[in-house]
Amino acid sequence: MKKVIALCLILVVSSCAELQQVVNNLPQQGYGLTQEQIGQGLKQALDKGIDQQVTKLTQQDGFYRNELVKIFLPEELQKVDKGLRDIGLGNLADEGIKLLNRAAEDAVSEATPIFIDAVKDITFTDAKNILLGPDNAATQYLSDKTTNALYAKFNPVISNSFAKVGADQIWENLITRYNQIPFTQNVNPDLTDYVTQEALKGVFTMIAVEENNIRDQVSSRTTDLLRRVFALQD
């Protein structure tokens, strides 16, 4: 799978005024780096990120066993989970949660071409804005550029995944059993939309992890160009 997302740019040198001066002078005084090289270094960082973080989410248990992104029941269904466990149906509740995470893992496989397009479109002006932005500026850039397209890709995949593995039937049975518990209120949330939103959060959470790695750890800069570009922030 092509890679993307590790992200991050050159963030925070000492003050915005000093940083702006560095950015303005990059073509002439950027440690021998041209604007094109700065842009290519950023693209390398973004591409590197897919293998480091995002592709992990597409593997079995990529969400389910990652506490940073694991998808739990929506708030209105927390009482369903508790109610089922209280009557000895904890295994059924666990299976329902696992299926939510499996659907997210299926959906994230659709992210790669969307991220590739976003990386291709990045400009030196984008790079400067990331450079002058907050610590998560690169993650936010990709979020702004890709969220709508990712949602449109993820939602039908998650819906199909639910149907493929029988999750829709499992959840229907699970909620039906819960609704039969005395003195409970019936619930019927849109689980497809909920899991789509949680999958998006998970993707950008892991992008932010890799952004921090690239920015803070010299060992994560695995090419000469990455080392030269990110030396500007050190």
C-alpha cells in the first residue's frame, strides 16, 4: 500500500517573527534547500506515514487492540452494554464491539488514494502555513483536505461490512435483547454514521502520532532529504 501520512512539517523554531524570517529566506538561506526540495521533503514525510501508522489500522485488530482508537459503543448504547453484562451476556456485548471495529478496519483501506491526492496537491505555501501553524498543523491540513472524501468512502464500506459479517443482524438481536429488559428505554442509533465518524477520528489520531514522531525523533527521518528539511525546525 502506498504510504501517507506521517506528516508534519517544520514547526516552531523560537518565535513567529523569527520563524517567518526563516521561511521567507528558505530559497536563499534554507541550508541549501530550494522550495521544491522543501515541498518534496514534506511529501516524503507524508508518504512515509502510511506504512508507519495508517496501514496498521487496516489490519485485523488494527482498531480493536489499539487503545488510542478502539471504538466503543456510542454514549446512548453504553446502557445496552451494561445491561447485557448484568444479565450474563458479556460475550455478546464484546462481539458487538469487535464488529464495530472490524468495519472501521475495512473502511480505512479506502483512505490511501485520497491521501495520495492530498499530498500531490500540497504547495510551498501550504508548507509555510504548516510551518507557522500549531504542533498538529500537518494533521489538520490533511483533515481539512480529506475528511469529506473519506467520509463518503468510509460510510458505504462500513455499511457493507456490517452486512457482510452479519453485524447488522447481531446488533439487531443485541438491541432487541436489551429492549426486552424490564424498565429500559428502547434505543435505535445510526451505528453506520457513528462508526464512520469514529473511524475518521482514529485515522487522524494516528496521523498526529506520526507527525510527532517525525518532528521530535531524528531517527524517524529516514532519508537525507527528510533529515535536511526537518533540521530547519531543530
